Amino acid sequence: MAVEILVIAFGCFAASAVNAAFATGGVHLTLAASSAVLPLAAAIPLQVALNATSLIARIITCWRHIHWPVFWMFAPTAAVGAIIGARVFISLDEGVISLCLGGILLALIWLVPRGVTLKLPRRFVYIGGIHGFFSTIFGVGMFLQPAVLRTDLARLQITGTLAACIMALEVVKAGGYAGFGFDYADYLPHVLAGSVASLVGNAAGHRLGHHVSETRFRLIFKLIVTLVGVRLVMKGALLLAG
């Protein structure tokens, strides 16, 4: 268990630092760390608890900058999507989840053009439902972050708005997972270690953002997520083949 806790704490530190510095991307690191030492049946529900401290810290820091119209469009439909997603999650085999999650991560990194935009006036209503559903199944969001990053919001507005939207969704996801039998108390040491590491990472991230260029960050981030995606695809293929 000591190795599990150490790996997860490091992942939470790195994720929180990345989120504080660049507004998004850290959740992939938390998922990578936890899925490396835990089965996906535990690693995915744990994302809610492991990311909570970082999200709350960003909400407090950027409260004045949160763009509430996006939040109120996103949150209600995201909650519905999360409830449905939790029911689907418990019915899926780990091999299927691993294979699909790995494929999705690779597709997001390499196949989605950066210039793609969605111009619907109330697009965050639709994004909320889709994002809530898939992030509950796979533990990682795929639609909200790119949509917010492609708005005209300033950097602090993006950071605060993403944190508020995701925190609202995480509360519903936690209830869904717990309602279908996942016991967070079994992983209390992991969560406590991750929370402390997240607070330290959040403080470090605000300084990091001034010293690391966006170009270098995107390159490193792509490489990390690519490695995670390949590993999950291989794991899923082996599980399904066996």
C-alpha cells in the first residue's frame, strides 16, 4: 500500500501543479498515476476524491473570475449525464474500459484539430450532458476543457470556470459511484496523501506557469498522455484476450 500511496501522491502533486499553471491537463496525470497502481474499477471513482482538493483551491483562488453563465449552462445537464454514466460504468468489463479509455486519450491528443470550434449559442448545455456521461465512465473529461479553452475567456477566467464546473460534476459523480457500491473509506490513506500533495502542487503551479512556455508544456503533456493511452490500450487488449 505504501507504494500505491506514494505514486498517487506524486501524481496529485504533478496534476495540481499543471492545473494551477495551465488551467487544465492535470486530471490525466492523476488518472495515469492511480491507474498504474490500482485497478480501473477503483482508480476511476477515486478521481473524484483525488482531484477535489486541487479543484477547491482553484475555485477559492479564482472565485472572482468564474464565468457563471457557462457554469449554469453546464452543471444541470452534466449531473444528468453523470447519473446515467455511473450506471453504465458498473456494467462494463475492466478490459473494455481500459481499451476504450486508452483509445480516447490517444484520439484527443493526436486526432482532434486545435482549430475546431462549436458555435452553438447554448453549446455548454449539450457539452454538459456528454461530458458528464463520458467522464463518469472513463474518469477523465473530454469535451468541457477544449470548449472552454476555445472561448474568449481570459486565463484566470478559464481556470476558475473549469474548476467550478468540474467540482459540481464531481459531487454528483461521487454520489453515483457510492450509490452503486464503491466505498471511498477503503482508500482514505490514498485520498489524504493526495490532498496534501495537491495543496503543495497548487502553490508550486502558480510559480511554474511563469517559467514554462505553453509550447513546451503542450509537448510534455502530449508525450505523457500518449504513454498513458498506449499502456491502457495494451492492458485492455491483454485483458480481453485472456
